[in-house]
Amino acid sequence: MSSVTSSAGSTTVDSATSPRAYTSEEKRHRIFAIMAASSGNLVEWFDFYVYAFSALYFAPSFFPKSDPTAQLLNTAGVFAAGFLMRPVGGWLFGRVADRYGRRTSMLISVTMMCAGSLAIACLPTYAAIGAWAPFLLLICRLFQGLSVGGEYGTTATYMSEVALRGQRGFFSSFQYVTLIGGQLLAVLVIVVLEQLLSEAELKAWGWRIPFVIGAIAAVVALFLRRTLHETQTEASRTNKEAGTLSGIFRHHKAAFFTVLGYTAGGSLIFYTFTTYMQKYLVNTVGLPIKTTSYVMTCALFVYMCMQPVFGALSDRIGRRNNMLLFGGLGALCTVPILTALQGVTSPVVAFVLIILALAIVSFYTSISGIVKAEMFPPEVRALGVGLAYAVANALFGGSAEYVALGLKSIGHETAFYWYVTAMMVIAFVVSLRLPRQATYLHHDH
């Protein structure tokens, strides 16, 4: 680890003692590896979001109102898949990635998502098999939750390790490009189906089509991922602490809690201005549902395009400075932006304000993976990144909507703005602990 090839805070990313320059073939190989890893990430998130967007059409087939047991299973399934399974997936796949290799973990993850989507596409309805239908849907959703919980840490780790020196922030940003892209594609598929099929057809059988598309795309991603080379060394895999919780908490406890701290704020503000914002524009701002959909689709597209720009910025100014700008601007601007949105009547003004918020969020999301990966050694990197992300995401990101709506229902909606601001202050303070130069991820594999 004699040379620093990735900076966490200095403006010099490659030191004078950097390894030799890449050949054009090596560059092509690494860029293709980033694309192959990203493709799986895109599919994972497409499959995960398709469930949410098509639930309106398939819910009556699985959860008839006349059966309270089925309704409870529905509630339990959403809870378990969204919250419980992500940390379990983060731990399980992080362990696999650190002990058996990143490639192995990514192949298992995308295969599980494919199997989950295909199974949902083929599930018989409540009318055919009774209460077994929602139970089987629950199992499929748990499977998908486990898969997507493990996808983040492994993909973030792999992409940070395979990215070109001096451009790691730029290339790692494609993890969030594909995460947002998966969400946008899921919306697009539903919109196209709504144009082609009647509501009755969508409820009868049309809702199965997106899951079939997701399963087919996952097979393509699986073949692309099979071409990937392993970035982890044999010595790292055979280290006795590889992929173990004791390996993290004995030597890297401070790093784990630092990551947990800024991920909590990052997840909360991300969900506030993406998934919750659609409901906020309708319920609080009073914009029509269709107008809101257009505003958010355009905003998400622009947000997706911002990621490489902010990732490249981190290669120039350093990861630590990116994170300090994120925490500082988030703390200063959250309350003014959400307050300004309350009185908006123009969709264009709403769009501009949301883009301003998402630009602040981009300081974090563009480097979300690499800023975590740089804090752990290779033998516990995937586990450290994946588990810290999944726990913070489950506790603060996944609960954002419930907290916001809960406070609104008791007449204290503005308290949510200050809750997000407080978490941004924590993110800023925690980011001060980031080293000025990357502790790990110094050399290529």
C-alpha cells in the first residue's frame, strides 16, 4: 500500500509513485467490467421496483379484501421484504463476496432476482389456490429483498476495485445511474402497458409481463457477469477474518459506524426527494397525480444524468470534500426547499426545486459506493459496505415515508423537515472523520 491511487480528500488523486499507465486493452477491459456489473444492478432494481409499480394491478388477485389473513400476509410481506431482508442480504452476500469472491456473489444475487421475478410472473392467483397464493408471493418477495439487500455492497465493492485509477469516482457513480435507471425503466414499462392494454386486461394477466421482462433481462445480465474477472486476491479470500463480523468490529469498528452515520442521512434524504416526493407533491403541494408523475420522471432522469458529473468532481476535489458539501448543503437547504415547495403552484418551479435538492443529494449518491469501499480492507470490504448500507437504509431510508406521513397526520409535517436536517448535520459531522486520503483501495487487483 505504498502508493495512493485514490484520494478521499486531497486534490491529488494519483501520487508520483503511481503504478504504470493502463494499456488501451486494459482500459477497455475495465470499462466493460463496469458495464457488466452495472447491467446486473439495473436489472436488480428494475425487478425490485416493478413489484411496487404493478402492485395496483395484481393486488386484488392475491389479497382479496374478504380474507383478513391474506391482508395480514400482505402487510407482513412488505415489512419483511423491505426491512428485514436487506440487512440479512447485506450480511450474507457481503460474507460470500469476501470469502468466495465478488464475481460469485454478484452471480448468485442476479440469479436469485431472476428466479424471484420468474416465480411471481407464473404464480397462480388466490382464486386458484386460496391462501397459498399470497404466501408464495411473500416467499418470492423475501427472495427478492434478500437479493437486492446483497446487491449494493458487492457491486459497490467490485466497481470501486475495477474502476480506472484517477477516475474511480466517475466510474463508481454508474452504480446509482443504474439504480435510478432501473426505477425509470420500471415506470416506463408500466406506462407502455397502460397504453396498450385495458385496466381489466392488466388486472387479469397484463401485470405478469413486467416480471417476465425482468427475468429475461436478468438472464442477459447473468451472462454478462459471467465474463467478469475476479478483483479479490486469494490471500484476501483465505484471510481468517475474511467476511466475518469479528473482522469488522475488532479492527474497523470506527469505519463501520462512520459509514453507518453518513449512510443514515444519505438514505433518508434520498428517499425524501425521490419516492416520498411523489406523495408530497400530491398530498401537501396539491399538484394533480399525472402532473406529479411527469415532474418526478423528468427529475429522476436529470438526477440520473448528474451522477457521473458529481462522481468526476470527487476525483478532482476529493471524496471528503464531496461529503462535506453534501452534509453542509443538506443541513442548510432542506427546510427552505421543502417549505418553498409547499406554496408552489407551477410544476416547473416544483421541478427546479426538486432538481436543486437532488443536486445536493448527488454529492453523496454519486460516490456512495466508493467512499465506503475506501474505508475497509479487501477481506471485509463487501461485508462492511453492504451491511452498514443495509442497516442504515432499513432504519432511516425505508422509514422516511412512514415518518413523514405519520407527522403530517398529527399536524406536525414541518417536524419532518427538521428531522431530515438533523440527520444532515450528523452526516456533516461524521464526514469530518473521513481521512484526507483513502485508507484502503490503494492499488489495483
